[in-house]
Amino acid sequence: MLTARRETRYSQLESVLGDLYRTLPKEEVGEEEEQVQHVEYRVSQALEALGHCNFDFEEDRSDVFIRPPSLGRLPVAGEATAILTGARSSKTIPLLASKCQEIAPEELRPSVEKSSEELSFIPIRVEIQSRTEDHLGQLADETGITYHSEPPALQIADSLGTTDEYLQSLPEPKTGEPKNWEGRREYFPEIFRFRKKKSEEDGLRLVRYRDPHTGQPRFFLFRGRKRQEVDREWGRYAVLRETYLRPLVFDRQKMLVAIPEGARLPSLHSRALSMCSGYAPEFIETSQLAIKSRFQTSRPEQFGYHVYRWVDPRVIRTVAQSLDQNILEARIEL
């Protein structure tokens, strides 16, 4: 449906995902509407992180744009390896498989597997390995699919702006809190959570309100009584950079990155990490994960972490620099 349309409203995407989710056996997924909404959000975030679509959220509308099909190199050593992203039809994978056989059956090796073990309805992961990069380019030419010889993960990471650049792009600040807006919650970085209470600390504060017209949450950074509306994830990291916390956890040996649920990355930063492997980040409950480091940065995230695989050290380093964060080098045990 999404590939055919190439563009749709975010509400329509949510509706489709919700309907698909409700078709699963109830003993697997339960019946709580809140759980359905959570899965809708998680799947949509994974689709964007894997480069299948882009989201455009405006005050009065939210659109989903399906990206054109492409083969992108992974930043891995050894044989040239690329993954398929973007739009695809029922004919795309058979076409790639047949062309691999025609061009170089011993050289081009396609494989398919799940993009995520925990999330249904995400397009399967399609990987093409080749002993030479030339064959990947020929495959792209003969299938009409764009080929990115420079790994997209590195390209995206290099294009990320800084927190200061993002803050400078915001509109002129306004004074005071929005009038007659309810649901006020303030972000407390030491626990990665929004709470009802007001912080007694001076400095930058991130506050969430419920828009009285749309019912949707909106986020504002406050310094003193001046406020500016922000993206939630950028706002969190603007606040986090003024603390001693290190929310970006990197296991260099296993090439894993763990991000707290309450400090999720901005969309392009998440895509840069995901495009290192072509796998969606996996949510691991805190009880099922151990982070071992000589640094004591905060109490563990209450609910869990989003874990990215095969992360190139260059990419996580650039992501951290973009967000003005120090990486927590640690052992991540799953």
C-alpha cells in the first residue's frame, strides 16, 4: 500500500499498522489499545530509521514520504555488502535474485531475513554481498535501482548538524508559559522522564504540554521565562548536554550501541546508526540488559534501551559530537 502511494498521511499509516497488529493472535499481542498505539509508534520509527520513508511533521498536518528504492553499502570490512531500502513491490526481490544469477552467480549472493525480531510489519532485510563493488553497480543499473557506493551511514553521520546549529534555527523566543495549555510535564534528565513537578534548578528546561486544539503533545525549551518550541528528541539532548550524564553507550568489541528509552535519538541520528547494519534497533528491557563500566553516570533507565547492531565507531563518534555528548564506553551484556 505504501509503495504504491509513495505519500500518505501519518494517521493513515497508524491506522494500517493498527489494523495489521490486531490481526495477530490475541495471546501474542493482548487487547490493550495503549499497546496497539505503542507498536504503531515503534514500527513507524523503525521504518524511518531503516531509510524506508521520511516523516514531515507540521503543526497542522503530518505526512509520510516513501523513499525511492536504493542499494546502499554497509560500512563493514571485507566483501562489498549492500542492503535494499525504500519502496519495493512483490517483484523487487525476485528481480534482484534473478539478476544476481544472470550477472555473476558465484559473485553476487543475495539473502533475506527479518529486519527485527520483535517488530512485525517491517520490510524484510535484503542484503547483497559481492566480491567486487563493480558487480553491485551493475546490478543496480540492470534493475533500475540507485546504488550508493559511499555507505549511507557515513554520509548521514557527516551531514548531521550540531545542537547549537539546531537551537539557532529555532524561531524567536516567546515569554511565559502557553496560556490555558494543560498536561504540563517537565523533563528530568537524571531519570530520563517527564514528571508533573517543576524543577528547582536554573538553566535549560524541557517542558511538554497538550495542545488544546489538536490534543497532541508539544515541547518547549525554557531558559528563565523565555520559551522556544522544539523537537522532543533535540530538546532532550539540549538538556542532557548540560549534565554529567552519558546516555550514548558503546560496546566497541561487540559493535553495539544502547540508547535509553527516555533519551531516544533524533530521527537522522537513529538512521545513521541503523544504516550501519540494516537492522532496526531492538528494544531490550532493563532487566534483560547489563551495562558495565567504570563510570557511574546515573541510575539505569527505568524501562529499557534501544540497541543498535554493527555500529561503526566513526558513526557513533560523529553522532556523539553532533549532540555534544561524551560516549560511555562499556560492556553491553544481553
